[in-house]
Amino acid sequence: MKAYLVSILLVGLALGGMGLGTFAWFTDQEAVENNVVQTGNADLVVWTYNANGAYNQPLSVSGVAPSVDEWTDMGYIGLWNKGSTDLKWQGYLVRTAGDLSMDKFQIKLTTNPESYGSKYAPGSHLWGDDGKMQEFAWSQVNTAADTLLTAIEEPMEPGYYQVFKVEAKLDPSAGNAYADKSATLKVVFDATQFANSGWTEAYVATPA
């Protein structure tokens, strides 16, 4: 009986000693090499066809006159999301030269017109409302801050493109002071990720 009790006591001491020490575990480690993280990009490509059918040439128009509903054809502007992220964009016009006062200038854009045709398209995915017509006064498209020429409601997905037929005229109230004048315009398109609340690279967290 005594020996049996001692045996139990020794086992208890051994277990207690194990509890006071450090456990060890069998382990293994495997690794998968050469993983790559590639960032995306925002890349809005813009191209033109002028009224004479010349590719990537400035849009040029002559004989623009005051009118209620007669527009003069300037050509086409195309946009293509060549990047890898959903985009939103805004466009505006800047006068860079000339003596034409722009306050009577008006512009009309027709989205994806049938007259354009698909042969000039960089892809097969048209984006936007086909045949939609928008008319703008100069004051509505001459600054980035206030332009109404925007695509911000729905994302322009990668690979999609959009084409605008561009037409111009003068407001019916334009008189002789606007005759024999000219202006050179630059059309600017700002593009950014659709999720960006602004238009710059700077990130601003959305309040919770």
C-alpha cells in the first residue's frame, strides 16, 4: 500500500513539473514564392475626328452664325476608359486665343450618334445614352468648378467608350459685334476613380 501511494505521488510530481516548464510543439512552414501585386490605373483616352474626317486633328468650324436651331458641325470627340478602374469624368472648354467674345457661344453634344459608326471605335462597348442631345451655353461649360458637362451618376467601366458629335452656333441675340471673329478652344477632360468624392489625387476620408 505504501509503495502504491508513493507511485501516485511521483506521477503527480512529474505532472506538476511539466506544468512549471515550457511546452514545445512540432511545427512546419511552407511558402508560396513570387506573388505579385499590381496596382490599377485611371486612364481616359481622348481622340477626335474633325468635320473633314481627319483623325486626332483639332475640331474646326467656320461660318458659325446666330440661330435658333441651326447648328454647324464641328466633328466628333471620343472618350475611352483604357485604364483598369471605373471612372467618372467632367469636361470643360478654355479659350486659348482669339477675339470672339464667348458669351453668345453655344455648343451641342449628341451622345453615340448613328452618324459616327463603329469603325473608329477602340472597342465594342458603348457607354452612355445613345442619341442623347445636350445643349450648353458658354457659361455652363467654361470652368471645371461649374461645368455641367459631366458623367458622374454611373461609373464608366474599363474598356467602354463614348462618342460625342459636336455642333456649335451663336445665340440668336448675337449681332454684328460677333461677325468676322474667331476663337481657339481647348477642351479639357478630368477623370478620376468613380469612388473619389472630388477630382484631385488627394484622399479625403468620408465621415462615418
